[in-house]
Amino acid sequence: MKIRALLVGLVAVGLSAAAVAAEPIVIKFSHVVAQDTPKGKAAEKFKALAEQYTNGAVKVEVYANSTLYKDKEEMEALQLGAVQLLAPSLAKFGPLGVREFEVFDLPYIFDGYEALNKITQGAVGQQLLAKLEPKGIRGLAFWDNGFKSFSANTPIHKPEDLKGKKMRIQSSKVLEEQMREVKSLPQVMAFSEVYQALQTGVVDGTENPHSNLYTQKMHEVQKHMTLTDHGYLGYAVITNKKFWDGLPAEVRTQLDKAMAESTVYANQIAKEENDKSLAAVRASGKTEVYAPTAEEKAAFKKALVPVHKKMESRIGAELIQSIYKETGFDPAKL
Ligand code: LMR
């Protein structure tokens, strides 16, 4: 709306439509991870495609590594219209009042990307994105990252090894409960502060997909990491609804196309990027990477899956059940 009003105004003061069109619409895309991650690369892909498909009518400025906003600030900035695109982790929507997104944090609910994509690329995913609308936010896509490993400075072979440890988590009540379930002490902290908190001992450990751990150099300050795959971390790409609806229709169509293609790309590279990061962590020799035995993995599952039931009233039993139905997960079969 604003842009149209501006165009009309500028044409009225004597500028030709062509000259006006030469002024690109700027989209600021802010995120908190490194450029060399699944999200960082997908953001760059979106920039390239959006600028190409709109013939330069849109300019996308990508700000990686919390250089523009940190976790909490970026959500506020989007609602205020100071930034136009974000891709926060699904664990960060609770403070906005959209608790249902925390369903993605339930330990072991997805047994890999295939099960996950049934939700993110299906009807349940669309219903979840629609819950953002009353907050003035439009959900455009889900982008994958990966499955998390626990890390600390002491070995973690069984759930009891996490007892008493201060563990950094994202701002999700499900993750808080997950950590309490194994008697560790959850500490909510912005992503940009984690490396230093680990280095100085403000927290003892954390959980991450490998791409995040490696690109933030957390492996340099964590001696042990265990391939628990106990939970998923991925993203919703979101925009300010008023801004998106106010774009010229032809521009929006091209941006939708760029987003659809970037989403395919993001979800294609996610596993590969995480595998590459895991190999790099191993090669660094700084963190001992432990692959738990089947029995040890079963013990983590047994300890953590009770979080599902405990979080039912927060997330909604129906939503959890609809995911079980799609993915075939059955907590009774552990
Ligand atoms: C985290 O805070 O650990 C992640 O959400 C960071 C990210 O965006 O992947």
C-alpha cells in the first residue's frame, strides 16, 4: 500500500514511471547463523533468485550472524516493519504467543527428514503457518536444518550424564522441559551469545545441529559431542504481512516463485551441509564425537519422550496426535 502511494506521489511530482521503477524495493533479510549454513545459503539463494526474477525491481539485503538483529529483537523488528524477512528457528515462536510451533521441539517426534517433511510440506505445516496471521506475520515456507546432538566438556553417554549441567537452549518451553527431564539446568540464551557462554563457562553445554555447532566454532569450546539426534531444528521463513500484501502483485508473484525455489534448495542441501560440518568437527580433533549404541539411544528416548505428554496442554493434544498419525510415531512402542 505504502509503495503504491509512494509511486503515485512520485509520478505526480513529475518523475516518469520508468525512473520510479529504477528505485528498487529493498527487502532486508536478517538471520542469526553463519552464511555457510543451510539457512545462510538458502537466504543467499533467495536473494539471487528474487533479484533475477524481478529484474532488479527488488533488492534483497541479507544480514547474517546476528549483524542486524539478535533472536528476540528480530521478531520485534519484523512486526514493526523495520525488517522484511526472517527465518527464525521453530523453537522461537513461543514468546510471540504461537506455542504450537514448539511441537517441532518434542524429543524424537521425527525419525528423520522424511517424517519431518510430511509435516512441513503438508497440510499440518500450512495450518501452523496460518496461526501467524493474527500476529501480523505471513509464513512463507519451512526451511530444514537438521537433527541435534548434545555437547559438553564431559562425555554424555546416557541421560544421567546431563544431570546438573547448565545447558543453553532456545526460547522454547518444550526444550526447557526436555532439559529438566534429564535434571539439567536449562538456560535460555540468544544464539549470538552461545559461543562466549560456553567458552567462559557461563553454561556447560548445549544442543545443535552440526552446521550450527561447527560454523559458530562451538566445537573449539566443547570437548564432547554425542550423536543423539534427539530433536529437530528448522525454520519458518516469515515476512511482515502488511508489507507483503502491499507489494505490487507482479512483484509478489516473482518473489513467491523465488521463495518456492529457495525452499527446494534449502531442503536439498540441509542434510549434506550438516554431514559436511560433522566431518569437519571430527577432522578438527577438538571435540570427541560419540555415536551412542542402540541401547544408549533407547535410554535417551525413554528418558525424553515423556516430554510429549507433559507438554500436551501447552501445544495441544490434537496437534501432537495429528503428527503421530502422519509420521507413524508411537510413544507406546519405545
Ligand atoms: C539457535 O538459537 O540455536 C538456532 O535457532 C540458531 C539458528 O537460527 O539455527
